[in-house]
Amino acid sequence: MRQKSWFLAVVLILSIFLSACEKSSEDVISDLRKQPEEIDSYTGHGKLTLQSGKKNQEVDVEVWYKRPNLYRVQLKNETSDVTQVLLKNEKGVYVLTPHLKKSYRFQSDWPATSGQIYLYQTILSSIVEDNSRKVEAGEKGYQFEVATTKYMNKTWVKQKIWLTSDYKPEKVEVYDDKDQSVVKMVFDRFEYDTKFDKDVFDSERNLTHAPMPSKETLGRLHSELSSITPGNIPQGTALADEQTIQGTHGSIVVQRFQGAKPFTLSQRKAMPDQLEKASYGKPVLVQGSLGMLLEFSNRKSLVWVDSEKQVEYEMVSSMDTPEMIEIATSLTGQSPK
């Protein structure tokens, strides 16, 4: 009897101790607010899945960060075997397509206002800025349900975020207004306090040292320019005319769409060059490929490269950004004329 009483006393003391060690949700949020200021660097790796229609796009993602605002995001489209690099250094923001020797450079406050779910800072800010967040503590970490205020697509209404007990990201899943999962990032590796070589955030190094596609992929790349019409055109809008003009580096196909939501789409062979824009810009992901969005008063220009076809596209319109991206995405899988 005495032994049983002693055992119960030990269990009670242990349970009180463990309860005292458990963090409240307020303590966890307080820790997450401090986390960006306490991290000098990190590396993360995982798989980004874009769920669109019948065929999902999977992208291998590797993120490097160094304080205060140096970023290197390497994205490899697992369907096309093509690698691109999103880079931020002291000179600006770059979208690099190494196998084409192509570089876009522009000024931007990215990722402060338009981050992505593969960025740790974006994940943390999504949690701490939502006062209506839901928090669940588990044996190995935490699960959060928060709003999606950091992304351009307004139909993305909520996201679930899983962090380990030491606040490393494990998974982020975004849901639309129909409660369907639309994009998911699963981390298989994340480490704090990474030591980098001094030139890993240099644009020229990343343009020449990023992984190249296989010979088989390079052999499939198209050599001729063939115009393609988007598969998803807004209701009340139709192709009005198409012209082929001669530019400095070859032919450019220009399609004008008129109606309820007019836009212009141009297509040309992607050439090795560096395009610098003084305008405010944002990097965007167009169905697994990196592009950039430039804004001029009430009009926008969305520029991206289909790395497999070696075609550069530019769409000009006053539509909302998600609508433009949806049209751009619908070019994937369309047959040329």
C-alpha cells in the first residue's frame, strides 16, 4: 500500500512538472515573433506540389537564406527537368534561367509583401499576423490554421502549417474557397545557422553554376517558334487578331484578345540576355516556372519563359494577377498551330 502511494505521488509530481513545461499558445506565438530576429541563416529543402486540373506540377525546392535579406531559391521542375533560380542580393531581385543564360533583374520589396510557402519568414508571418489563428499542440510539434494574406491568389482562403517543437517547418498546405487543397509544400530538410561561401548569392555565379538539364531534355527542346493559344480564355473574351512581327532577335507572335477582359499575348524564342527593369516588380510562379510581374499604373506585364520550349511569353492586361496567371498556366499542354 505504501509502495502504491509512493508511485502515485511520483506520477502526480511528474504530471505537474510536465504541465509546467508545456507552452501555452501565447508563449508559442511570442516565440515565433522573435524567431526571425534570432536566425542568422538557414537552408531548407522539399517538394512543392501545384494542384491544377487533372495533372499536378511538382517542383523540387531548395532555399538558402542569410541575414539580413539575402535569398537564393532553386526550383527544379520535375516534369521538364529544368532548373531556375530566384535570387535576392544587394543589387536587386533576379529570376535566372541558367541553361538559357537568361536573367531578369528588377527592384522589389520581395518577399516582404508577396512571399511564398517555401520561405520560412512568410510561414512565420502568416501565423503571427492572424489573430484568429487556430493552434493545436501535438507530441512532436504544432499545427496552425491561418488565413492566406501573403499570396496574390484571392481564392486561396486558408492554410494549415505544421512546425516541429523547435519551430522548423514540416508542411504547409493551402486551400481554396471550396476547401480544396491547391498547393502544398513538404519539407524533408531544414537547418538553422548554415555557413555559406561568400559568393553564393552572386547573380553571375548562379547563372553559370546551377544544375543543367539532362542531354535528353535538351534534345527535346523545340527549335522553331510555333504560336499557341491559351486553353483558358475569360468568358466574353476572344482572339481578335494575330500578327507575326520581326524583332531584333527574330520573330514575335502577337495575339490580341478583345472583349470583357482584354489582353495581349506575345511569344518569341527565348534569347540569352539580361533584362533590367526600373519598374517595381514581383517574382511569380507560373505553373512551375518562375516569371516576373511588372506594374505600370493600371496595367500589368507578366513575363515568363517556358524553359522546355525555349519560348518567352509576355502578357499585358489590366486583369487581376491571379486571372493572368490562370491564363498563362493554361498554355501548358496546348498544341501549337
